[in-house]
Amino acid sequence: MSVKSLEGIVLYKSILKGRNISAQLLLRNGQKVSILFYGGIGGGKKGKGGIVELGQMLNVTLKEKKNNRNDVFEAKEWSLVWYSKLIRQNHNAFYLLCFFLEVTSLTSTQFTHLDDSENISTFNLLSNTIFYLDKSLEKEHFSKEFFLLTYLGRLLQTTGIFPDIEHCLYCQSESVKNVCSFEIENGGFVCDKCSSSVKNDFIIINLLNYSQKSLKEMYQNLEDSQFPFKNIEYSIKQIFNYFLYQFHIEQAKIKSSIFVL
């Protein structure tokens, strides 16, 4: 069956010749797809506004394909489903948005079929994060560290690389709940008896444990000024480094990371 329409969040866009746009969308099933929008930049005789922007959710009616390839589609018509009202007005929030979009693009799979059961958690993570990011600006309690922590922690869970935060990597004891080191290369935490250079990385366990609460519950804590962590920049960077190592990604590939970490 040929695909007639798609709905997704804009992960990436590139301006082509004329007023055309090449964009990548994350679909509701967690897959990404490339679409050509002829005249997508807006303007022209009708003065049509451009709505193919980063982080916005679009509904796209596709042109009929002459082949069975699913790598690139052409848009016939498109409309706006949802957009952020405030993120573009705050440069720190916009940097975060770009970071979330880049990471999602690198960790999501290419479109093959419209199967709703593919990986909806990827889409839910991104869409909910953007929604609450915009809401935090509206309520004036934006926190860069909060959104980095909640996104990265839940990303580790949805991608299946969340480390064991209960036991020592080597002796399997629960002594990591006291003093421990985070061994990124080995994918876990090591107690003081098994490590020759113990660091105070227990805060990372606390952060990862906190990030597993529902996003709505964590956001309520932020709204009530009850976000329990301060001075966690180093720990968040370690969680990010763990993600990079597990996915074999160089930080340079995520260009926006230098602005948020």
C-alpha cells in the first residue's frame, strides 16, 4: 500500500534552490523520513508563509510516487499541527531544542513502513520534552539543567542503554549506594572496594533515578520550585558522555552540544 500522508516533527531542514526545502521528520512510530517541500520556504506570488521550521509538527500530504523507494518523498500539501510559541524567543531554550532534535535524528531509524508499534517512545520523548520546554517558558520557570537531565535520562531508557544503578559492575554488591565511580567505558558503577580511584559519582545515580519518574511529575516539581538538584553540570556531562560512548558518536557530530553542555 502506498503512503499518502505523514505526520511528524521537523528534525532538520536545508534550504535548496529557489524556495524549496529538504526536511527530515520524526514520525509518530519513531522513524525518520526525508521529504522535499517545493516552495516550502514561503513567499511567492501568494505570499504564503513558511511553516517548515525546526521542532514544529506537520501533517503532510504526499505526491504519488513513481517508484517504491521510501528514502525520499515529495510533499503535495502540508499544514501545521502544533508549534512552540516561545522557544525561539529564548536562545538557551532554542539551543536545547536543536540539541534534542540532533540527538533524535542520530538515534532514530529510517522510515520503512507506517507501523505504529515501531518505537513510539522515541516520538513521545521528543514531543513531550518540546511541549514542557515551551510551557516552562510560558510559566517562567525554565531550567536548562532540568531539561537536559530529564531528556538524557529518559533517552537512555528508551534506547535500552540505561545502566544498572543498583549494583556494582564487578562484585554485584549494592554498595554503589554509598560511594562509587561511574565507569563510562564499562557501562556501569563500581563500588569503592572494586575501584582503585573512587570518585563521588553517587550523585549521578541519584540523577538517573530521578529521571525515571514521569515527565509530568518531574515538571510539576519544577513548577513548584522543588527540583532537588544544584551544581549538576559535571554529572550531566558524564551522562551525556556515557550516551556518546554507547552509541559510538563523536560529540562534534552534535553541533548544538557545545551551547548546552
